[in-house]
Amino acid sequence: MLAINNIEVIYNNVVLVLKGISIDVKPQSITTILGANGAGKTTTLKSISGLLKPERGQVTRGSIEFNGERIDKLAPHETVKKGVVQVFEGRRVFTHLSIEDNLLAGAHIVSDMKTVRDMIDQVYTFFPRLKERRTGQAGYLSGGEQQMLAIGRALMSNPKMIMLDEPSLGLAPMIIEEIFDIIQRMRKEAGVTILLVEQNANLALSIADQGYVMENGSIVMEGPAKELLANSDIQEFYLGIGEGGSKKSFRDVKHYRRRKRWLG
Amino acid sequence: MDMFAVWYFVETTINGALIGLMYALIALGFVLIYKSTDAINFAQGQFVMISGVMVAALAADYGVPIVVGAIVALVFMILFNVMLERIVLRPMIGRPVVAIIMATIGLAAFLEGLFPMIFGATTRALDLGIPNDPIIIGQIYLTPINVVGGAVALTFFGAFSIFFMKSRKGVALRAVADNHQVSMAMGINVERYFVLAWSMAGVVAVLGGLLWGSAIGVDNTLAVVGLKVFPVVILGGLESIIGAIVGGIIVGVIEAWGGTYIDPAMTQPWFREFFPFEGGGTKDFLPYLLMIVVLFFKPYGLFGKVHIERV
């Protein structure tokens, strides 16, 4: 469905941030991109959604195709029309708009008002808590509710694929669980394909079909989520489990080993 | 206090409030642009001036009817603002606010020189056909142009509020005002809404030019009413339409009180005793004084948006 072919992204004409990334997302799958801060996960999402340009970034090599069409040259609002929508890291709701107006703004590309009403109802069935507070100002929602609103708002554009950028960021474990349940329901009930960027590797791999691990602007590992979960390097570096299942102390992590294995 | 003084006070206040609404109309153009594009437009007064000058010059020198002249000015201002947005301001997206402020200040100076060059610097009357005889309600004498101006301003505020709060485009425009990047990601063509905001500011400028031109005559000094926009918007809050109205009324009323009560008082012998200077002119600075006082207590203005931060 989404095919990223060996793209390179440069900021400000000098800073090379992505060094040849290829990612393949299958229809109605959950695909996850894992990696530490600064690995290039968010840049990958932005190059898909067309949001690099306002930040002076550009795709200098490779291509991004969505259902066979190239989308890497499109403006952000055109990408949304193709059915790809991004949910930003840190939620970013329209703080001064009411919850309902946030959803309306999300449905900007849908002109038929009846469809919009139906979709608002659909979002409220996913997130009943938003319905209770529909007229309230979005800025005063709790963090978890804001994340729900951000996801709901993205659903309003009737997307084929949603890209979620660290939906678990700064939320309580119970809320995270709720949100990840809804992500799975979205795939099942609304048939949306999901591209999930996460730092919480365990959680992301537990719901994903396919996983990619990024480090320093490149993909260092990829495979079915189950295999990645079982991989000893992933376990050591991302899940903090040592050999034999014991909790590993960071004092014992051999950093040279990962360099040798992945970048050498 | 005798009844005459009371009526006179009411009259002064109402006339002041009506003038205030006309200030608010100009402020509205400023607020619309700031709300949606984050640009502070120091040339709003000049926009008002050039539309006034244009209509008056077309009428006086070429015999063009006011209505036709107004339509020409309207089309011109919209085109002008759209071009301005595209050529001057769009390349500045992402630059520091100061750069945009400087650009609009430069633009203001440019327009103030250019228009007298084309149309001449003489003061012209702009006759909208509004009678000069005061409207008398009981003991209160109201100036007709003020009444018309106030009514037009209120009508427009109503229309703009409905547009912003109820229509889909209004929702999108508010979303753009809230966050450009997220709006883009939601499929909103942000640049198109910038153009819309600038066009609306152009429409408001033409209205302001007609009303103010008819009230005080048309020449270069018409741009000075633009300066009053600052106490108005800062009192009311830079992003608030309601704030523009309330700020406008406050400024208008304070001005009227200053001109009617404080200025004459300053020429009285008892005042001269401890203030042996010329005196007067309080009308012009009282709004600014009030602006400073309000900023002490409400830094976002009376209705400005408080930056919500929840973590």
C-alpha cells in the first residue's frame, strides 16, 4: 500500500537526516517503526505527509508511493486527499477550538455535511469520553483525552492510512492500554492501515504485524513483529532483558557490539 | 447636577461609543490578519487611507459615482492584499515576527508617499449622502455619520462572528489561526486561508475608508486613525473580535470624555494654578495611557487568548 523506496532527506540543504530508508506497509496492517530519539522516525513520517517543506527539509533521492502513486512531491493538504493522515507527536490539538470544532476541522476535505455527522458519531463510538465533553475547549482536556481527540480528528478525514507519532508519549499506562486497544479496533472496524512510530518497543511490537528498527537515519533491522520481539539484540537494547531472561543493567550493555553488528 | 449636564454626558458617551465602533471596524481588519496569519500589520491605517483617497479622488476628479468608486476600491484592495500576501509576506513565513513588522511599516511609508503622488495631496470631501443635521432623540443630539458608522460596524461584526463560529470555512480559519502545521496535516490549504484573511481585511479597510473619509475628510492624515487601532486591539486582545468591539468602544468613549471634560478643564484658572502649561490634547493620549494600565493587569488584553498549557 505504502512503499518508501530508498529515500534520502536533507534539512537546510546540508544536514543528511535519512540515509536511504525503505519501508513497505501492507494494506490493513499495523506496521511499527522503532528507534531512539533522533533516529529519524518523525522525519520519515513527515516526508510521507509532505510536511518537510515548512521545516526546510526535502526528499533528495528515492520515492514514496501510495497505492502506486507518487506522493513525495505533494503538498500536505493534497496528501490528506489521497488518504494519508498524520497524528503528531505530543497530540497538538487545536487548543482554542471546542472538541466538536476540532473534529470538524479534521473533516475539512469532506464536503458533504451528512457524511461528516456520521463520522463524528463514529469517532464518538471509539472515544465515548470525547462525546461527554464535546462543547468544551480542547486545551483543557487531559493528556489522554487530547491524544484521543488527535486520533479522532485524523479519522475525520476518512483516511486509508493513519500515521501515529508516539501516541504513548507522556501518558499513564492505563490510558496507553486504552489507546492501543482503540488502534487495533480502528484497524478491525474501520479498516484503516496503521503506521505506528514508537519508543515503547514492547507495546508497539505486541500489536504490530511488521516492525522496522531505525538508528541514526537508517533502518538497521526489519521483520515480522513476532520475530523482532524474540530477537536477542532487540531484547537487549530495547526491552532491557538480558540473556536468560534476567533484567539487564545498563552498566553491562556493550555499546561497541551494536556498532559492530549494525553499522559495521 | 442639573438635567442638562446629565443629558450632555449621555450624549458625549453615546457619540464616543459610536466613533469607537468605527475604530473597531478598522481594528477588525488588524485582528483578522493577526488571528489567522500571525502577522502584525502596521499598514492597516494606510489601507483605510488609500481606499478613502481612491473613492474621493475618483468622485471629485473624474465624476465617478461613490458606489462605483467603492466597488473599484473594493476590488483593488482585495487584489492588492492578495498580491501583498503572496509577494511580500509568504516568503517571510517562518521568519521572526520583527521582519514582518518591519515589512509592513515600510509598506505603510511607501503607500503614504505613493498615493498623494498619484491622486494629489489635497483634502477632499467624501459625501456619502448622509445628512449633516443631528439626529435628535429626546435631549440627545447624535451625529448622523457616527450613527451610520456604528450601525455598519455592528452589522459587520455580526456577520463575521457568524462566519467564524458557524461556517466550515470559519472553523478552518480558526484552526489555521491555532496552528499552521497541524492545519496543513488535516488537509487544510493554509495559504488559501491566508489569502481569505487578507481579502477580508481589505474589505474592512474600504468600509473604514468610506466611513472615516466621510466623517473627517480625505487626505493623507486619514491614515492616523490607523494608529488608534493599537490601543483598541491591545485593550481588547490581539486575537479577539469581541475584544476589538469592546476595546473600540472604550477608546471612543475615553476620547470623547477627554475632549469634552478634561481638555476644557485644563484651561480653567484653578487648574492653571498648579499646572502652568498650555494643557489640552488629553483626548489623544488617554487611550494609550489606559492601554498601559490594562497591560499591567491583563497582559493578553481584556479578551485575548490565554495560552493554555497542559502537560
